[in-house]
Amino acid sequence: MSNTEIHDKKLNTIDENATLQTTCSNCQEVLTGSYCSHCGQSSESNIKYFWTVILHLLDDIFSFDSRASRTIWPLLTRPGFLTNEYILGRRVHYVPPLRLYLFISIIFFITLKFFAASENSNIIRITNEERALTQVTEQIAELEQQYEVMLTLGKSTEEIQQVKHKLDTFNNYQQDLSNPDNKVLKAIAIELVSLELRKLESNKPLSDKYQKQYTALTKQIEKVRKGEKVNLLSLGNSSDGTISFEFLSAEQNLKINNFANQLEEKATKAFQTGTGPLLQQTISKLPQLMFVLLPLFAALLKIMYMFSSRFYMEHLTVALHSHSFVFFIILQIEIIDMVQDSLFKNISWLDSILTLISVILLMWIPIYLFIMQKRVYKQGYIVTCIKYTIVGMAYTALISITAMIAFVWGLTSL
């Protein structure tokens, strides 16, 4: 083959490649831009090296000039701004609400799981134990002083015996709370101490609700002290402690009771051996449940503002931005708490400053959400305040149900 033929073949190859690059891979129409004018397909191939995709993603997230950097600051400091911008159609400069929520929630729940694991697998915080033990010690000192005064004044045997009984009760609680190994014993003792102090402070008998709880806990703690096994998770709705629904058959009720017994056993075992695995399993269920809760919260807003002529997607945007904000703030508080415990615990003035920052961030959450609701829905302060209170109460109920479902779901995964 002559040099001229080789040269012509190379030119033909270049022309073919140029044709391939300037025609749509889908419909073979000539491309005049980044997208095909005939079918709309992008001219850029989505088949790339994996690391190229990762680098582009990281650059989009962390680049100073990226949409993420222009989104986070107004998300934290300008209530309702991002939502109004998105509703008005000014969206190109900011991260879309769903992508923003997914990115922040993934980081939030991963970090939350990490912080939970670093708590030494103990859901009963040491601070709660110490506070209960301090309260019991103070009460013992008061009762001992009262007992000595009664003996000196020659009070009736009945009055002296009552004080002696209280003193013995609190001495037992002190021993329970000082037990280094039995977490179940400590958990029950903390609840009983709370009820005892409630009774002493009011100087009245407990209400029926609290008295029933007190009686049940007293029976449980006596069993634990004797080394017997108890179930801390009581799911029964009948007087005998079982679950029974009239609209279900006996066989179906039996299946439910068997399932409830399994949960009770798992919960008791978790408290006895360490609640770290249970806590981590519970946290791992929250992202899915929160993703279900979001449209429910948007539906709640839709009901509250049914006469505002707003689309459901506008309310969903409010839900996405508000949850993204709350998750981001809580994440900052967790980081500050970790820094306090690991670095500045012995530097009192710096520890106080970080605590103050955490308190300010925590207070900013309800203030931010109120301002956001006011700016997005553009109603008066009184109307906004009423609706904000109703929405807050309803959402608290929803989040409580969500937490309970996550807990039970976490138990089933153990």
C-alpha cells in the first residue's frame, strides 16, 4: 500500500469518528448542541470510569463554587429562603430539596450510629444513674435526721415506723443503683426513685396511673433482687398481661402474643447484656421510617393550609428543607459534644463556650421553623403561631410513633 493510500485511509477514519461524535447515538440525527434536538438524549456518554464519577460527585459537593456551598449557608441562616426560591422557579444555583435531604440525612444517620456505638453500649446514661443516686443519698440523709428527731421527741411508734420504712426503701434503692453489673436492676430503680420523689414532693398519694406503674415496678424489682427473670417490655393490653383483640380469632391473638413474648425476651436480654446492638439496630431503621414520615408531614401541612391554593409538592419542599435543617443542626451539636468530651473537657471556660453554642443551636431550631412557616405561607403572626403549635403537637405524636416502630423493628432484628 502506497503512502498516499495510507494517508487517505487515516483521513477516512478521522471523518468516520467525527461523524460518530456529531450524531446522536439513539436516533442518528445530527447534533447541534449538548442534547439531541430530535429525541432529547444527551451527547455525553454516561459510561465512564468509576473513579471519574466519584471525583465529579466529590467536586460537586465540596467545591467552593458548587451549588452545595451556595445552599448550606442559607439553609442554616435564612429560614424559608431556599423553599421560596425553589417554589418561584429559581433553582439552578441550589441543590434540589430531595438531593439535599438525602445527602444530609445519610451523613446524619451514619454519624448518629457512630456516636451511639461510642457510648460504650449503654442506653442508660451514667448521668441519669448518678443523678438518681444523688437524689437517693440526699433523701436518706433527710430521713435519718427526721428519724432521730422523732426518737428524741418521743413520737408515736406508728409515725416512727413509717419513717423507718421509707428509710429502708431508699437504702435498698441506693444498693440497687450502686450495683455495677445489673443494668435491669438500675433501670427499674431509677423509675421507682422518680415515683417515690414525686410522691414525697406532692405529699399526696400517687394517681391511679402512677400507682399502677409503681406496683408493677415494685414487683419487678423484688424478682430481680432474688435473681429471677423479668420482662421489661410490657406489651399486654389485658389484666393478665396478655394481648387480646376482640376482632381477631384466638389463633391470631396467640400468634401476636408469641411475637410479643419474643420481643419482651429480646428487650430484657438487651438491657442485661448491653443495649449497644439494640440502639444501633433502632438507628439503622430510622432513615427508612423518616422517608415515610416526610410525605405524612407534608400532608399535615396540606391539611393545615388547605385554603392556601398551594400544591402538595410545595408542602413536601417545606418538609424536605425543614428536616434537612434539623438534621444538620443536630449533627453540629453532636460534633460539639464529641469535641467537648475528647478535647476540652478539662478546659472549663472553653467547655462553657461550646455548651453555650450547643444551647443556642438547639434554641435556633424552633425559632427557625416558626420563621420558615411564616415566610413560606405568608400569614399573620397569630395565625402562624396557632398553626405552628398544632403542627408541632401532631408532628411530635408522629415522631413518637416512628421512634416506637423503629425500636420494635430494631428488636426483631436482634
